[in-house]
Amino acid sequence: MYPTKIHVAAEQNSGGLTLVNTSNKSIYAQVRVFEWKQQDGEDQLVSTRSIIASPPMLKLDPEVQQLVRIVRNGEPPSSTESSYRIIVDEVPVETDTAGNTQSTLQFRLRYSIPVFLAPPKQIPVQPVLNTQLVESSGTRFVRISNEGNGHALITDLTWSQSDEPISIAAGLAGYVLPEQQQQWQLPDNIDLVKGGEFMARINGELVERILISIAATD
């Protein structure tokens, strides 16, 4: 399946998702579209008709690939990027005694692909991040707020102190959508007293950036 993330520019009205069947038997898939929101650090998926997947149901024979069009149903966003997710479920199919196929209600594999609709190209789209340390009920968190108009993909979130970086969220840490925030619990072995820096890569950057520096207090 590719790509792993879909961008639809304002000048376009659709994007594409290619499903590939590398197995030796036919598979059936259901493709659904949801508006993607975040509230209190939690992802929420809401049914929508703002974008449409075509076809929504499909059969993939062995070694065959199929293009699914992701069509914007309306005008592009005016100033802030819109966020959606495509959910692709493999639907198990059983064959009755007459050789007819029958879909069951259970799903086997599920894939979730982000879709971002951009405003007109004259509107710069970028995340603007604000990082804070917060504490709740004795538990410490690093909180990243996105005050920009574009998403931020956070990867390799670490605490760097001297030459001994400590991983907070290795690999894909998560997305922070525009005007939303996410937070990650700090490991117990992080010693803020000695000072250091919270670092991460944003939107696939090759080099980590400093999110916030903490001065030593001893």
C-alpha cells in the first residue's frame, strides 16, 4: 500500500492510494473516510462526506494492484490544513457449498492513512510548535502544542543531556494537528536538575531540532 500519507493541494480535487495484493489468493477490502480531529490529546474519527474514496469496496486478485481515488467533495480549506484518515480493512470472505462468496462481519488487517487537504498555495502551511513541561498527579509530561496551520509529525522524541540521550518516544511518536496538542510521559530516569534539551525530528527532517532547553538548577 502506498503512499503512507496523502496530500491534496488546493489546485487538485483528488489524490490516490494504491493497494497491492502480494499474496497468492484474492482479498476483499473496504475503504472508509473519516474527518480526523484531536481533543485532549486523543484522536477522534468522525464520519464525513468532505472527501470520498472511490471505489469504497474492492476485490484484489493475486499480484494485482488497484488505485483508490481520494476525491475532495467541495472547496479547499481557506487558511488551515484539513485532516482526515483513510481506514482500509481487509474483509474476510467465505465460500458456501455452491461456490458463492459471502462477506463476514470480522476484519483481518486494518490500515490507517493520513490525508491532508491544503489551502491555496499562496497561504504558507507550517506547524508552529510550543513545548512545555507539565505535571499532573505527580507525573511529568512534555507537551507539544501546535499553533500553526499545518500538521507536525513528531519522530524520535528524546531528552538529550550531555552525551547520554534518553528516548521518550522512539520512531513515530505521533501527529500534532493544527491548533491541537499532544503530550508524552517522561521516563523516571530523566534528571531535569542537571539541565538538557528535548529534541525531535519534525515532518521527516533529517536533523533533530531542539524543542525546548532546560537550564541546570544545581
